[in-house]
Amino acid sequence: MARRAARWARFALLAVTTACGNAPTGGPGSGGAGNAAGSGGAPAAGAGGTSGGAGASGASGGGAGAEGIAGSFGIAGGGGSSGLSGTAGLGAGEGGVAAALCPEAPTPRLTSGTVLELPLELTFDGAPLLFAEANPVPGGGTLTPLGVRFYISDVALLRDSAEPLPVDVVTSTGTIAPYGIYFFDADDDTSTTLRVLAPSGEYAGITFLWGLAQSCNTRTPEASSAPLSPTSQMTWPHTGYLFFRYEG
């Protein structure tokens, strides 16, 4: 695999204003978030990474969200120059057949392939974000992140002159991840690598849903396993889940 999907570009979550309910429309180079919540965090300007694609609006989930952070808080991949396309997540919807459409054990797309490991690194103002430590803020002050969590789903690899190729999110043992989703938790060092099972080939980038598809977002947390259970600390009291959570 010539480029092997190792050329994963840095992408940034620029000017994140967290809100649960209606999602913002992502501008060029940034993916919007459907449901999100955060607290604290000093606004700070700074250059973020590159992000391919414009995010779409998420559906309404209802309820007012807490004010979050703004500035160059981002996530860096394993280096390279390929752009990443972050798509907006859908908001919370009404019940229905979520369990049937979002099974805990999805049917694998492939029976064999290559596991691509894509480590994610939190960055702030172009430098690695020190978790649970004081990070200097341009112009004075510090930012101390105490909790960062988010979901990624519907992952597909980008190929030259071809349609995006949907792939399965897998665990460190190569098995399909529960519900086919990836859950990042800065408190858990084992969760900071996104793994997908891909066929041999050449890939130019990656695209994904930042958050959960509607079918998973409408599951009942109490009837779900991790990472959709209440232990994820991503549940929303009205309905659905938070897609991004930041505390600092």
C-alpha cells in the first residue's frame, strides 16, 4: 500500500462552541458536531490543523447546551498531508428501531484484511495538549483539560478516482468494535488509537461521522453496552447522546 493511509493529516476542532441540540453547519475545512457539551475552558486563538470537507447540519436534539471552548483545540493524526473530512453528527431523534439498526455486534464487511492503526493526539495552539496539566494560553493564562471524550462512526477510506470505501472499526484484538463505533476517552490511554480493517490498496485519506448515526443515537443507554452505556458519561438526559464532551 503505497500511501497506506499512513498519511493522515492533522485536523482541528476550530472554534468549538458546544451545544446539545441543533448542530452548527460546518464551514469549509471543519466538521460540525451534532450533540456536544462542555464546561470551562478559556477562549484562545491559534492556528489549527487542516481539515477537508464541510460539515453538514445535525438534526435537532432539543435542549440548551452549556458553553464550551473556542480556539485552536484540535486532534492530530499520524502526520502527512492528506485532508480529513469531518461530517456533522445527527441530533437526538425519537425512539423507533434503533436497536435493530444499531446492533451491538455488526455484520463484518470483511473476513480478512489489514488493520490500520491511526493514533490520535490532542493538540492546542499547534502543540500537544497536556492532559490534566496547565497549558499556556496565548496572551496569558492557562488551559487545564480535565476530560475529553467523543465518538467517531461511519468510517470510510478515500481512494483516487473511486468512491469512499466503508470500513469496519475494530478493537485492538481485530474484532469488530461494539456498535461499529470508536470512542475516544483522554482518561484511557488504550482508547487513543482508531483502528479499521481495510483491504489491501492505496488510500488518500479518510472520512467519518463525528458522533453517532441516528440509529445509534436513539438507543436506550440503560439497555446498551459500552461505549453506549451510561458508564461512557456521554448520555443526554432528554434523549440520545453527547457527541463531544470537554471539561477544563
